Amino acid sequence: MGSEEEGLEAFLDRLLDVLHAPDERASYRAFCRKYPRAVLEEALSRVASARTIRKSPGALFTYLVKKLA
């Protein structure tokens, strides 16, 4: 596994922890490969610091990634 792929797996570990979605690794891996890491990091940071979330952390994350990209 290359360092980029290892970096993605480490990011996915953090992402799935913040989103409380441990069973969604494959789905989020495919999603995250489509966007720049900086966009993903910014969206994850915003989700992690959100005081209230209307739908779910995952829905907010995907919305923010698409908005920031």
C-alpha cells in the first residue's frame, strides 16, 4: 500500500469516528477519492466542531465537501 493510500486509510479512520459510521468505510473511501484532501479535511473539521446537526454527521460532511469543492 502506497503512502497516499495509507494516508487515506488514516483519514478514513478519523472520518468514521467523527461520523459515527464504522460500517461505511467502503462508501466513504470511494467518496473521498473524488475530492482533494484539503476539502475533505476542512469539511471534517466543520462537522467535528458543529454544535447542532439537523440530519446526520454523514449528511453534513457530504454536503460540505460538495459545497467546498
